[in-house]
Amino acid sequence: MLDLGRTFLQSVERSPNAPALADGELTLTYAQWHTLIADTAAGLRRLGLVRGDRLLAVLQNRWEMATLHWACQFAGIVVVPLNWRAKPEELDYCVTDAGAKAIVYEPLTADAVNGSPVAQQVPRIALDDAAGATLSFARLRERASPSASPHIAPEADAEDYSLILYTSGTTGKPKGVPRRHRHERAAALAHVAQNLYRHGERTLGVMPLYHTMGVRSLLAMALVDGLFVCVRRWNARLALDTIAAHQLTCLYLVPTLYHDLLADPAFATTDTRSVAKLGFAGAPMNDGLLKRASAAFRPELFVNHYGSSEVYTCSIDQDATKKPGSAGRAGINTRLRVVRLDAASPDDVAQPQEEGQIIADLRGDEAFEGYWNRPDANAKSLRDGWYFTGDTGYFDADGDLYVTGRVDDMIISGGENISPVDIESVLSLHPAVDEVAVAGIRDERWGQRVVAFIKRREYVDATTLDAYCRTSDLVNFKRPREYVFVDEIPKSPVGKILRRKLQAGEYVADAMVAPDAAHHTETTKE
């Protein structure tokens, strides 16, 4: 199988003058982008990075991030993209865990990088004159001499690691998912086939390049000599303008972003007729949004994609509106089963309509081989050649898969995986909080919204708790969007929090009133 560097060269050789990358006013052909990628790869080598080294990037979806991703594929360097909202503590952990030899960042992420003691121990490459750099990205890309050839031979092969994606675990401790060039190429080829992409497709590059959806869009466009249009941060109006300006043909987004596009007043007056293919993943799409998106875009293809960082495509449904909620059948490179929730073996298969845990065959071409430095996670998730996803679901009588939730109660909000444990740990430290449980409640826009159920020790209100979270180390997207005060947190006989009861509204609301209000009531009675 070809490595990813040679995969990109295919596009350069087939369509050197085709538009490949756009970001604001910048548009590059494949030939122009290849030169930029080659210069970046050469700069990484001059910095001392060699084949197999890890490079950590904390960047938004900008041309530099897309270029860096491809440069690493050419140089055989393993790119480690992190959420640009990461805190210094997360950087400390990931730089150490990945053994990163350098970091690339921008002004938006400079505080986190400069606040990370571990990050200070490696070269720091900055964009836009971000503070604390040891080298600028512009300087990195400078050739040793003006006459130096911009072209380099790819150094990686299909068995080399392409990237490490970090995904949240049930304890909140990130898990590194290393994926080889052959895993990534197989996943991109499947993405092209399953979404019926044609030569010269054009897509909106807004799903973050630290997320498997963003990476898949980037690679898929190269496979079909297509255009990847960078959108640095989500903005529905900007996205609509981009669709019209670049005549985008396909969208691959989490449901929340489709909700925002349709809700923007400009949608009615924006020409979106070029968009022929819709795809969504990261979270379920509710029936109402499915119908509205289908009616608004009238796509020739509407794909529900269910997958993960570990096994990119688990299942695919190319007619998402036909059976709302269905995730379809196993993807091109995948075998799936649903086993009983307490299954110890992949052979303990659940019956049709019986909810269980979804598992995937690790022999699939897209499947990873195990977590980075996490034998504990491997022991939990990898059994007898199968990956236990931690997702719950069932097959219906027709053999179609329905995904119902997470074994470990992970919240999926706006396509982000959020561990309740992280939030509970922060809120439990507030002196007025006796007990806390966090759960995901169904939400039209976000898929799920984060709700904190609080048993109070003394009076405290939602505004105070929200301010407390804002001043903590909790990342903003993990903050609860609602607080519910209850008399008791429902638990099982062995003391396990029963989040499903909270999600179903099976609790008694706390009637505690503010001290000032109680005093006011007594004064009025007198």
C-alpha cells in the first residue's frame, strides 16, 4: 500500500493546477501546496526531527495546520494534534506521553504552551509572532538556499505511524490512538467510497484536525484531487459564505453544525445548491433535524457515519432519512457485532433488538492496534482480536445498527466527548456541594447538553456554581449548561450513580430557598 506522502504526490502528478487548499484570501493549487509542504518538511528535518519522532500541534484549522499534517507524512514524522482549547496540564501530559520533540502553536494557544513546564523543554515553533517561541513557522519554512530544490522524496512507508489522536477516556485521562499510514489511507479510501465522492469534490474544512472527522476530510480531498477550505473556528454565517464562494459540493459535520447552518437567517438567501452530499458523525442526529436538513439541501446522498478514532468506520447508512436513528451496516473495511453488556468474550453475541456493547474486528484495515502507553486501556478494550467500543446499541430485525449511548456514560455534546468524572471532580470541591452527578440530556442543537445534578450541603445557586467552574481548570466546553438541585442522587444498591434515572427525570427537586428570600418571607408575615 502507498504511504500518505506518495498518496499526496498522486494528486500533484494528476492535477498540478487544480485548487487544493483555501484559507481566507489564500488559494493554492496542488503544485503550489506541494512546494510549501516540502519546505515545511525540510524545515522539520533541519530542526533535528527524524523519521518516527512526534511533533505536537495546538492549532486551529488553518492552512499552516493542514500543511504541517502533510509535511509530517512526507518526513515520516508522527503528527500529534491537540485540541486548541487544551489547558497547560493537558499539554504537560500529552507532551510527556507522546514523547514530543517539538510543539507548533499560535497566539490563541500561547498561554497554554507557555504555562506548561514540560512544553518549555522542547523547541516551540510559533505562528503569527506568538509569545514564547524558539523559532517562527516562517523561519522554519525558509530554504537553506534560494536555489535548493523544493521537492523531497517521501521518507515514510505504509507501516510507519502517521499520527496519534488523543481521545478522552472514562476516567478523563486522555488515551493516545496511534494510527499507521495504511490505517489512515484505508480509512480515507473508505470515506471516499462510502460518501460517493467524485474527482474534484470541494469540502468545508471546519471539523478540527485534532479530530478524526477533520483528518478524514483532509485526506479524502487529496485522494480525489479535491479542495479543502479551511475554517478556523465555527461561525455559521462564515460557513454559508464559504459554501457559496467556493461552490462546495460536500459537507461532513457533527449535527450541531447543521442545526446552526439552518438556524442562521442568512441560510434562506445563500446559494447552497452546489452541495450535493451531506454526511454527519460524532453524535446522533434527531429526527427533526434530519428532516429539516434534507428539505433544506435536498442532497443526492445523506450519510450517517458511526465510528471512532480507534476504528474509523464502524458502520455507515447512506440514506439517513429512511430509517432515522439507524447507523446502518458495517463499513467497507469493518466487521461488527453487538455483544451482551456483561460479555467477557466477543462470541457472547446479543440477540436482535437486545441492547449490548458494540465491538469491531481489529483485523479491519482501518482498525488501530492498541493505545499508546496504555496497557490498562488495552486490557479493557481489546479482547481476542476485537475492539470493545464502549458504545451501547442493538441490531434491529433488518440487521441495521442503532447506537444508544455509552457504556461508561460518556457525554457527546457538539461532537466532543466529555467525561462526567472531570466535571464532578471540580464541582465536588465547592463547599456548598454535598454530592454531584453529571449526565448528558438530549438537546436539539448539541445532541446532548451537560447537566449537573447537585445535592446541596448549604444554599448555592446556578450562577455561583457556573462562576466557580469558569475560574477552575475545567475546559469551557465541559462546563455544565444547566444545574438541577435535587434532594438525593439516585444510586444502585452498591452505590453506583444511576445517571439514567437523572436523564429520565426520576428525582425529587430540592426546595431549598436562598437565605435572603427566607428572611424576606418572615418579615412579610410579621
